[in-house]
Amino acid sequence: MGGIIVDSGNFDWSKGDYDQLTKPDESYHGLVFTEHFGKSAYAARLRTVGLRDLGTIQSPVNAFLTLLGLDTLALRMERHSKTALEVAEFMENSDYVGSVSYPFLKSSKSYDLANKYLKGGSGVLSFCIKGDRDTAARFIESLELIRLAVHLADARSLVLHPASSTHRQLSDENLNEGRIPKTRPSKIDKSKIMDDLFSFKIFILFLSKKASR
């Protein structure tokens, strides 16, 4: 497991509730990181306390793999974002989908902010299919090309339905309180919903339409 932390050195850590940086650190003879390192306080504490206490040093192989991934990160994120936007736009126009959330959709309330601050929207999007919790579960079970997994930033295509997996012990009321969608509320005739609702026939249709352009 590996990763990277980017600190531009432009944030003033003395303004805010950052006790580990603004108060004396007894393990370093009462050193106050913000006073001694200024805007580099966060990076300095990572390299001292974090390194000493947690041993945050990668093995050579893991470091090599992390750097190898970083070499193509910009290209992969560009492609992830482009593909996610195309899928989101396709879903938005589907009769099977109740709503789609992706910041670069023109219908998104975050569209203007996304264009102002971001270069891409990543490969993560969320959507609600029409039906109830069971409908969404059937959709997940019918997938063949996409894997059910709790994971982010993967090179594979993955899907997760919180209401039937990570949050399945919660009641519908609890889900609503936490704004965790079951799918859209069941306001349509269930007899009109096919068991293979949306499966990935719709996704195959999307791919075929894209290939025919």
C-alpha cells in the first residue's frame, strides 16, 4: 500500500484548530511546528513525528510501483474523467435512471464550480435507478462487466450499492436521515420493471453507440 501527500506550502497552519502543529510537542522538547517551520509545519511534522512513530517508509518495490503509477496518473485521470462524463450523460437520458450525480454534467449544481476549480471530474459518479432497494440489488447482481467492490481510484470499473452492502443493517428511515439513497423512492408500477433492469444491456448499448460514431 502506498500513496503521496502533496503540500504546496501556501497554507497558514497557525489559523485554525491544528493543535498538533500550533501547540508544544513534548516529544520534540516542546517544539511548536508552526512557529519553527511556518507554512511548512505540516510537512515537517510528517517527516519527524510521522516517520518516527509510524515508520512511513515504503519498501523499494512498493516505492517503485507508486512512482510507476504516478508517471501515467495525469493521462489516466483525463481518460477516467472523459469516460465517466460520457456514461453520466448517457444515464441522464435513460428512462431507467432517476438521477445522476457528476460535477461536470451541465445539470449539476456543482457544474460552474467544477469548471472553475477542477480539470476533471474523476472516474467516480453516482446514480439512482428507478425502483426500490431490491431493484437496485438485482441490478448489482446482474452485472457481468463491472465488479462489486468497495474501492476507489482503481483502474478497473467497480460498482457499490451502500444500501444493500456497507449500510445494509440500516432501516429505510436511517438511510434517509443519512442521505444514503436506496434508489429513488418506489413511485412507479413495479410490474413494469424487468428483473434485468438496466443490467448491463444498457451499458452495452452505450458502448455500441459510441463505437458507431
